[in-house]
Amino acid sequence: MFDGLKKKLNSFRENVEDTAEEKAEAQAEAEEAAADATDADTETETPDAETHDADATEAVGGENEPTETTADSATVSDADDATSETEVETADAQASSASDSETPKTADESGDAADDSAADEAASSRERLASDAANEALESGQQESSGAGRLKRAAAFATGKVIIEEEDLEDPLWELEMALLESDVEMHVAEEILDTIREKMVGETRRQVETMGQLVQEALHDALYDVISVGQFDFDQRIAEADKPVTLIFTGVNGVGKTTSIAKMARYFEKQGLSVVLANGDTYRAGANEQIRKHAENLDTKIISHEQGGDPAAVIYDAVEYAEAHDIDVVLGDTAGRLHTSNDLMAQLEKIDRVVEPDLTLFVDEAVAGQDAVERAKQFNEAAEIDGAVLTKADADSNGGAAISIAYVTGKPILFLGVGQGYDDIEQFDPERMVERLLGEDE
């Protein structure tokens, strides 16, 4: 069931995953290359930093201070210490010079002044050397920090973190849109699915605990579920809570399995312990009465019918009266197979709706009809406001376009799927299970 669409959805998931993986690898390689370049620059600059540090240490501390400094031990604090020592010596020299200027200088003192001037120049030189060493150490530390950050980012990309951008989805989404349209998904429904996927994925990050395939799976799941589950309600609960008899009218075009679906629904209710009466409102078609009578006999179920050409609304009304008189729980009314382009037949359907006031009006069509089924559902809903749909031949449908589209287009849910020719071959529609089938989660 829906195998063709299922393959196309899986193809989209694989395309997005491949695109994201390629992007992650490219980003990781770029970050690693940048990190390697930074490391090479740092190694080139390290010997100069060592030389300046050693010179600064000798100038400040003399022979008694350590003269070996590596790039790892050269820090801003070391440079600051050297600068502080220089400032102290400079202050001492200036104080000494000021004291000497207060008294007359002798020849010896003039010589001493020359010596002091030389000392000042040496102190200034030491200060410059210490400052240069501090700057070198600071720059070296910043470069090492930047390199480490880049390496961390490269490692993050390599371990699976990558931000998904809209351009990453552009090609895969276009291919998905074509796949949905080819699978008979209505255009506006396809656009809604794509918009939801964009909203769910753009800007998301692939986490280490989650593969890109899982992210795509979640986005597809949510997008499909949002359109398939529109209007969904608990059918069994609605029937159980309704006043008896509950009246269901079945509408649809000729040849889609409407009468057979009514017989299947009769078996469905009887298995739940509810009594049923059938009403043949298809009074126009020759052989219609015989067909529904045959089903009633097989199911041992009561049927109400009139002569061919009678008023369909009157037939179904009589069936409701019979059910009330005999405590029957459910009335299932058949109608003529109407073409949605036939004004006379659609007007007859409107009359049934006014006269009988059914609890539920169910639209029946083939799942394999695709876009035609979607368009017919819209027309029937406008004529008599359907409450839900039954899709026949779902087991033969590889596309699933009608199953995806009808609920979103009409605002009314798909309630049952026909999956075979037997009376038991009908299953209640479950949006979650439908999505699981499409995404392969029920294998």
C-alpha cells in the first residue's frame, strides 16, 4: 500500500542526509585547514618570543636571574614583573640625579653625572625590551587561544554538528515536490508539506545523539501528519454517544465501491454489537436494488427499498422510521452514484440532507483515483457538507495522493480504508499509522 510514494519519501530523506553530510565534511575540512595554518604561524613566531624574553630577563635581572624562557612560560605577568623592576630602577636613578643637582658639582661629580646619564639610557632600553617581551607573550597567548577554538569547532563538525540552511534543502525539496505531485498529491497540500519541512529543519542542528536521517524523518512525519489528520475525530465514540438510530448516508460517483462499502460497514457495526438496517436510496440505476439486496442476504440484515424511480429521500426516511420502531441502532443509506457535474443529482443529495438530517454523510471514492477523488470530494462537500470519507481500493494504491489530500482540502477526515473485497476488508483510518506506512516505520 502506497509503496510508490513511500520510495519517493525515502529518496528525499537520503538526499537531505547526503547533502548535510557533504556540508559537514566540507566544513570540517575547512576548519582543520584553518587550524593547521594557525599552528604553523604560531610555530614560526615562537623562537622570536623566546629570544625577546631571554633578552628582557638578562637586562632586568642580570646574571643572577634565569635566562631561559620558553613560549609556554612566557606570559603577560612575567613581562609585567620585568617592567615593574625597570620602573623602580628608573625612579631610583631619577631621585639620585635630583639630589646631585642641589649641590655644586666637582670634576668628579661631573664624571658621575655622565655615568648617571648612561645608566638612564640603559634603564630606558631595559624598559623597552620588557615591554616588547610582554606584547610578544600576549600575542602568542591570543593566537594559541584562537587556534584551539578553531580546532574545537572543527571537531564539533566532525562529530556531527551542522546547521541546516535553506539552500541545503533547495534541491531535495524541489525533487520532493515533484514526487508528491506525481503521486497525485494536491498542489496546495504539497506546498503545505514543503513549508512545514522548511520550518522544522532550517536552522536546526544535527546533534551527536541524532543522525541527519532521524531529523529528516521527524520533519517528514510532522509535515505528513499535519495534513493527513485534519478534522480527525473518534468515529466509534461519535456513534456510541449519538442518539439511536444513528443515520449514515453514503455518497459518491458511479462504480467506486459505494454499495460494497455500505455492506462492509454493516459488518463492522454488527461486530461491535450494534443492529443495522440498510436503505436503498439508489432508485435510478437498474440493478442497484438487486445488488444491495444480495449484500443484505449475505449479512442477514434488514433492507428497506422502493420501486425503481422512487424518491431517494423518502426511502431513507422510511428506513429511519423503521429503525425507530424496531430499536435498530444504525441506518445505512445508499444513494445514486452521482457525478459531481450533474446539478440534478446533486440537488437530490441536498434534499436527502434536508429531509433526513443524517448524523453523518460519508463520501466514498477510490484511493487510486488520486486528484479526481480530491476534486470530487470538494464538490460533494460543497453540496451536502460531508463529515468524512471512505477510500476504497487502498490496497491497490501505490501513490497515496488521495489519502494525503482529501482531509486537508475538505477539512473533513478520512475515516475508513477499503483493503479488499471481503466484508471484513475494511479498516478504520489512523493518521499515525498512515504516516508510519509512508515512512516505512511499520516494517
